[in-house]
Amino acid sequence: MSKMGLFINYDYCTGCQSCAVACQQEHDFPAGKCGITVTEFIYPTDKKPVAVDFLPFPNELCDLCIRRHQQGEDPACVKHCQAACMQFGSLEELVKEMEATPRSVLFSPR
């Protein structure tokens, strides 16, 4: 079985926090604890006075919802992502997606 991962395209994340809420509810984490954190970055650019990016960062609590995967479902963060900027799959498939997508990352837990 190939190793699984999470692909995130930062160009489309709107910072809605749906991924974090879904993760917290799926794992029954207490308030303030979650497997993914959405960070807001504000910076000047050449084209506009200011740009805002929202970057979801999975952390050490993220297990890619292994229980959901075993039942044939996507991780909670992917299922509930309002911007559809997250994908779950084998690292081999996701690397191909990443090569064609600037401003993206892959996450794979230990």
C-alpha cells in the first residue's frame, strides 16, 4: 500500500477554518486543540497595497483521519473544505498534482 498524504493548494484557501472545526469535531479534541491550524499572513505586493494568504498547517496531531480512510472516506478536513483546496491520496498521485500547482504543499504524517 502506498503512503498517503494531504495536498493543499494555498491559492484557493479562504481562511474559513472549516478544516480546523471538522478536525476538532472528528477527533473530539478539547477547545484550543486541533490537528490543523490556519494561519493568516498579510504582506505588501507589487500589484496591490496588501495581500492576504491563509495557510492551513497540519501538525503532529494530524493522523489523516486514518479511521475515516479505513471506511473509504476522505479526512474530515478534506470533506469539509469550503474552498476545495485540499486533496487526499497517495503521495505518488499528489506529487504530480503539486508539480503542476504553484503555491502548494504536501503533508504526510510519520
